[in-house]
Amino acid sequence: MSALIIERSQQWYEARCGIPTASVLDAVMSDGRKAGEFGKPFWSLVDTKAWEMLGHTAYIGGTGYAAQRGTDLEPVAIAAYEERTGVTVNRPGFLLHPTLRFGGTPDGTIGNTHTLQVKCPETPGKVVALRCDGDVSEYAWQCQGEMLVTGAVFCHLCVFDDRLPEPDRLTVIRVDRDEGAIGRIEERVERFNESVTKRVAQFRGKL
């Protein structure tokens, strides 16, 4: 069994260097205006991952208030989920896909059946909309990507807001594994990695 790679540790940043992960799948899966074209977020991320490969270091972004809020509240949300469901959440750390250059860090796993993804929105309206409308499209690719690396059959998306009184702080939304989406991720990630490799070669060829 490989050693646990704890989230936000030095080993975690090193392991993710140059590798597309579930958390950035929105960019990887973005489309351009014309059929078959990749979107601007795709190409922007290609350049970031090429930079990481060139420098052998991971770019550390997402350090604003909203990101810090999510980091601080994540263990509180997981504890609330455990109390509500009576299960024990495992923190697996960073996981690499066995054959694809792709990885992910689920916020939790429960047995072999499902993953846990915690979101702590700063915007109050988003908290209400997620519970009332159940539209998880903003997080769908990330959830599917983490199911890809774990083999899980569903994900519990946990929306947590400590500003609300109990029992309304925690909303749990089930996201089922979508094999069609999984296949699209696998195909697009391969194209993404090919693009990063070409970009690194192009950069070095400009010396």
C-alpha cells in the first residue's frame, strides 16, 4: 500500500505537479465556440501544468478568503456528516489513477461505495439554491473525477454553512456515477496531457 499523501502537505503539492486533477476538471472539460475545439480555460491550464513540469514545482493558487473558509470548515462539515449518518469517513489523501495520468483528493471515502465532497459556499444564495434546486452542475465534473480515481458508485456532495442554525447547516446531495461522463473525462484527460507535453517541448524549443 502506498503512503498516505496528506492534502496540502509538501508531498501533496509534489505529487500533483504537472498532473490534471479532479478539482480542475471544469477547465479540462471546457469547450470552445466551434465543435471539437477546447475552451480557453483548457489552454490556460495547459500552460500552468507545463510551467509546473518545467519547474518541477506545483503552482499554489486559491488562497483567498473563500478558499480559506472552505479549508477551515471542511473538518467541521465532515464531523457533522459523520454525526448525521453514523458512518466513519476515511481521509484518503491524494490518489492517482492506476493507468491514466490523473488524480484527485476526495474529501472523504466511505468504504468502497462512495466519496465525499465538501463545499462551504461563501455566498448565502448559493447555499439556498443548492438545497432547493439540487443543481450540482457546478461540481459535477469534480465529483465524477473523484469517482473515477476511487471506483466509487456515488458521491455525497455535502454543502455546509456554519452561519445557519441546526439542523440546516448541512445539506447532503447524492451524485451518481455517470459512465458516459467518466468516459469523456478519460478521453479529454489524455488529450490534455498530450497538449501539456507538446507545450513543454515548444517552450524548450524557443531557447
